[in-house]
Amino acid sequence: VQLQASGGGSVQTEDSLRLSCGASESSFSINAMGWFRQGPGNQRELVATISSGGYILYGDSVKGRFTIFRDNAKNTVFLQMNNLKPEDTAVYYCYADDGLGYYGTKYWGEGTQVTVSS
């Protein structure tokens, strides 16, 4: 499975951006899709994930500002980011897995840069 992300860019505080990520293969091999991010000097952290059944997890720092949704028919996940803050500046990585937990397969996209200026 290859993941291709798009939609990053440079914006001002309180602006919005939408990220999208498409998977190259049928959704039969994919369960959860979502986003992680890594800011300067930080470890990679959860932004949001959504399972094939619609179960959603958000990182604490984005709750109420970001919304994740997916189009299973198109194997695509979206992240709507509103009220962006400078601390949201990071490389955002698209993520997918096969739903088999620790011993399953995880997939990562190359990352897309989001920069928020004050």
C-alpha cells in the first residue's frame, strides 16, 4: 500500500487547511487511516485516526479544531484543520494499518509540511 498525501502549506494563525491522503490499494487491506505529526524537536504524535467502521481517535491538542473523515470507496482520508496555531507546525504523516494490531502492518506516507505563522 502506498499513501500519497497533499494539502500542506504555510498559513497564518486561525487559518484553515485540509489535508488529504489516498491509498493505492483496495480498502480490503486497510482498516484505520489517519494522521500523525512531528514538529521541530518533537517526537511523532497522534493527530487523528479513523477506522473503517468510523471509530475516531484525536490527539488531545487538536480536539475541537480538527476533523477527520474518510471516503472508503476512494480509499482516501481527509483532515480538516481549523483555527490553526503556531504549535501545529509540523510534518504531517499519513498513516494506515491493516487492523491486526501489534503484529499487523503499518503504512506511512512521505509527509507534508504544515507551517503556521503568528
